[in-house]
Amino acid sequence: MTDQRKSEALVLVSYGSQGAVLLSNGSRKKCKFRRNVGRPFCGDHVDVARADDDTLVVEFIHPRRNYFVRADERQRQHIIAANLDQVLIVIAASPLPSRDLMERYLLAVHSLGIQPVIVLNKTDLGLPEPGSDAGANVLAHLPDYRSLGYTVVRTSCKTGEGISELQALLKDRTNIFVGQSGVGKSSLINHLLPDLDIQTGAISSSTGKGTHTTTSTMLYQIPEGGFLIDSPGVWEYGIWKLDREDLAAGFVEFKPWLGQCRFNNCVHATEPDCAIKRAVEDGHILEWRYQSYRRLLKPNG
């Protein structure tokens, strides 16, 4: 038997048939998942009830606003979290981003229906001169991303630059960091969550599964308000395969000209009377962004 008096909770971590939830009173408790209800994900809002053995059981998973996914080795999507507000794309001068990495990340975030924020970390290293190196050119294009409406924040954990600005952006939102290994995501998280070890320890002790907390996607409370999801290795090894129909929609500056091409199935590459290509020629769409789009059209672009 299960006590039918239910209360709402927030899923902090989920693995197998159990996890940990945050209750309205601020306590973190172990929770079991019913097979007939389904497995909730980190960030899910759920109703829990107390079972006869005094453990909590998920009785209902509330509808999700969105999903956040990672890709496996075959570029297939796997859900790891739910109900996010922002994805913070972290890049740095070391290691330099690869060509089109930012476009891939932005397209992925757009396809998930989540707001992207670009974070240039390690600003104390300075910026390389743009030129033949594709990564240096990505950094040189940051003003262009701002002109397209993206929020761009410059941060340094060494000097403290931009940390307060970043904290303000995260406040009262559910956030996750993505980016290549070595760009400083962990350092940023440690700055933003001074009680990270305490929260990790509380979740670990509540579940009795300490080893899982270093490898699972986990949701932490931000002191100023809001939540930060830490998912080890997320997107470090690439994202899922992007469908062609999602590409044009993910380039925000294409929107005014979509649907104005001569052919309804125009992919804006070699077709005649293409409104997107005409917008590029007229200077309404940046040439380098269009060339990134063209490369991403290729199967392995």
C-alpha cells in the first residue's frame, strides 16, 4: 500500500529505477520509480507518495516543457534532463573551437526549444589573431553573434571577469553548460556553486549510491536562485545528426526569407531563385554564416 497523500518534488538525479528528489521543505530524499509510471529525468517535476517501507515513490510525472539530450556513438538522441530554460555554450581560446562547432551547438539548442547563451571563458588568456585558423575565426565572430541577438558573456575564473554577469543570467532559471573538454566548465560551476561538495554529498547520502553521483546528470540549487544541471561529458564528443529540415530554421537570420524561394522544397544551396541566396548577395545574411550552413548540409558537414 502507498499513502495517497501526494506532494510535488523536483528530480535531482535519476538512474535505473531510483534517484533523489528535492522536496518543498528543502530536504533531499531517495525516491523509487514505478515501472507503470515511467522513469523521470533530472529536472522533472513529479508527485511523490510515501510507501509502506517509508521510502518515497513517484506516482506521477508532470508534463515537460522540453527535453535535453546527449548523443551516443551512433549520433542517436538520449534524453538526460527536462524543463531547461538555458543552455550555456562555453568556448575558450584554449582549446580553440573547431570550425562550425558553434553553429552545430546553436542548431542543436534551437531544435530542443531552449534558449542558448554563448560564454567565452578564460578571457585572461587573450584572443588569437583571426586568420587561417578556423578556431580563431570563430572567436572573432562573437560580435556577429551578438548582432544576431545572442547573449554573449566573457568570463574568467582567474580574474573574476563576467562571473557576476553570469550569475545574474542564471538566476531563477534552470541551466546547463555544454562545450569541449578543457574550456573550463567545471571551474565555472565551482565558482557558481560554492557549496557543490555539500550538495553532492547530501544527494549521495540520501541515495546511498555515492559512485553514481560522479557519472550521472545532476541538478543543483544555485544560491541566488535557480538550478544548474551538471552532466559529465555532455556534448564533448559531438551531438546528434542534424536533419536538413531543421538547419534553415536554426539559422535565425534566415527567418524573414523562408518560404519566399521559387521552390517549396528549396534547401538554399544550388536551386535557382533562392530567397536565402539573394539575401546573402544583398548583404542581409552574413556570407560566413551562409557558408557554415552549406557545410552543414553535407551528410558529414
